[in-house]
Amino acid sequence: MTELIHNITATDWSPKLEQIGEIVEDLDDINQCIRVILNTPKGSRAHEPLFGTDLWKYIDHPVNEAIPNIIREAVDAINIWETRIKIVKVVPVIDGSHATLQIEWKLNEDDTVRQTEVVVYGTA
């Protein structure tokens, strides 16, 4: 749910990407954080050089080599940087024009499985 910054009611929230003055809260905040983690190349944040992933390194590798490395990169980064959740499963979906990761996860205090889809390369 999109909220305006002056209406913040949740403990966990972030500015909504590309929407000045709007925020995301709760589950939407987690979804956005997962996308940010996976789409940020390691070393691109000066004050947090280990933040993000090296997913981009595997774009031109053969699929059978790339998939396990992409999954490992995603799981490692999410486990380090998004401590509010536990990963249930990561499913890569690859066709000729793009690749996405379907991240299934649960809140630490809840057994409901949720899903976030992240474009690794190409367009959705």
C-alpha cells in the first residue's frame, strides 16, 4: 500500500522508489527491500561496499552454471541484509528475453508464505 510520508503509521517503512513523498510500509517495504538488495551491485554503495549482490557476473554464463550461482547470490544477500524474513525457496525463471527470481519467504514470526518477483536482467 502506498502512503504519503506524513501518514506513516508502521515501524518498518521506506521511501517509495521513484515516487517523491510516498512511502512503502510493512510487507510492501520488505518486497521493495528485497528488490533493492538484489538489484544493487556489490561495491556500488560507498559506505556499504558489501551491500547487494554480484548477480550481474553470471548474465553471460551458460544457464546450468549461472542458475546455482544466481540462487546462491540471492540467498546469501537476502539472509545478510533482510533479517525480518526467512527464505523458503528461490525459483529462477529464464526465457530468452529476461530472467526473474521468484523469492518465496516468510516473516520470522509468521508461517504465511509470500512471494517477491525480481527481474535479474531484461524487462518484466
